[in-house]
Amino acid sequence: MTKHRPWMLALALVLSASGAASADARKDAQSQVSFGISVAQRGLWQEAVFRWERAAEIDPTYAAAYNNLGIAFEQLGKFEQAGKAYEKALELEPQNLSIQQNYDLFKEINDRAKRNSGS
């Protein structure tokens, strides 16, 4: 399903700062997100998920971590988890166009795959 999706474009860093987390926590979370991106670019999706989940634990208000988790879960075929991750990212940053575009594309592809499979 996601082979048609240019995931590298979708993996845009959504590094907007939220005042809800401490500066140190946000910095640590950003480091985890950055490292996750570097391993995702090498196809190491499980490691990327670990890093992005860690970022979300460090700073639960960091939408970029959830957005990237959505992308990773798509790549791993975990579509229910992908949808939940995107929804959390949008809950945190409803005006973020990058997250909205990723979620919209996910829904479009996922819905099309369900229709084609007769689910």
C-alpha cells in the first residue's frame, strides 16, 4: 500500500515548538526525532519507531514524534496504529499543514486499499 507513497517527502520534519514542554525535554525529544529520521532513511523502521516513541515519552506534546510514528507504522503495515498516531499529532497541532497532508494521504490510500480488497 505505501510503496506508491513517496515517504521521504512525507517524512518532513514537523519541528514546531510547543511551549507546554520544558526546553530541555523538547531538545531531547528533537534529538530522538532527528535520530529516528536518520535510521528511517536507511530503512530501519523498527529503530525509528523506538526513537519516535521515546521522543513522545520525553515530550508528550511533540506532534512531530507522532507524525513520524504515523509514517513509520504505515511502512510497517500497522495501519491502525498509523491512524492513531496521525490523529494524536493533529490533536496537538490541528493547524499543521504537513501533518494534515500526511494524514489525508494516509486515509486516501488506506481507504482505496480497503475498497479494492473488498473490506
